[in-house]
Amino acid sequence: MKESKQTKVKVRVLSHREFGNVKVVNDGDYKGYACLDDLCYILNLEKKQVKEKLDGHLYTVSPKDPKETFHDMDFVDEFGIYVMYIMM
């Protein structure tokens, strides 16, 4: 996935009793990405502040199925997840 390119992928949801749900995608090249909104909620971070720190690690994802209930969303790569964890 490229930062400026919208990629249509299948979005899956990982659920955890304590932390809640996180939408995730895989680009087919064994690289995973997690939903920025979900991670901000779990880590109690403000999306605006986080986006400033994620230059080059933020991607726009469009759902593969047009019937999905959500629209284009921001996802972060593995390095971006580490950056967010450090920001806590």
C-alpha cells in the first residue's frame, strides 16, 4: 500500500475482551495495517496529534465491498503502531 494510493482490501476485525475491536487489513505482501481511529480510542490519544507524527506511515484504505458500513479510513503500518505506543 502506498500513502497516496487508495487500495481496496478486505477489512477484518480483531476483538479483545479488554481492549475492544481493531479493524485490520493485509496488503497481500505480508504487511499488516491497523485502523488509526481504533488505535487512538484504545490508547486514549487524539487523532490530530497522532497524524502529525505518522508522516509516511499513514495509509487510506477503501473497503472492498461497497456494502460495507464504513468508508475510506486511515490505517497505520507496524512502525506507526510503535510510534503511537510511545506517545502514550
